[in-house]
Amino acid sequence: MSVDIKKDLESNLFVKYEGKLDIDSSAEYGMAINDAIDEMDNIKALILDFSQITYIASIGLRVLLELYQKLNKTCEIRIIKAQPQVLDVIKMTGFDKFLKII
């Protein structure tokens, strides 16, 4: 599994991952993002590119919830380019109420 994480000059953290966010990958995905967050002093936005995520299980949603709980007072979390089937799960579970979907 490879999580591609990049930081820009405006203190945005971009995360891209390809595959499924399920029991096999969610923990490593979350740890990679948390490690990157811990290395930055001030994050303006956490931008999660979901263009290559084909499935999200409840454990993947839990990672998103934990990120929100950790960062909601300090930065915005955005999900960009989500596949329709993944976007449906995010909306059905109400996560679109506290995560910005672009």
C-alpha cells in the first residue's frame, strides 16, 4: 500500500491513495496521514484525493471521523474527486455534513 502525501507552500496537506479503504488498508492509511500531520506545524487544509478509492468500509469512515475529531478546530478537511459509489456511502452516513466534499 502506498499513500502519496505532499505538502504545499500554503500549509495544505494533500493525500492520495489508490484502492480500497477497508480492514486491510485503513489503519496504515490513517497512520500515514497522522504521521504527516504530526510533522507539520500548522495545517490550513487536509485535502484527501479520493479519485482512486474504489470502496470505503466502516473502518475507513472511522479513520475520517478520527481525523475530523483531531483537526476540526484547526483546519478544514476536504474530500475531492470521490468516485460515485464512495460518495454515496459518505452521504448516506452523514459524513458530508462535517467534511467538505468538492
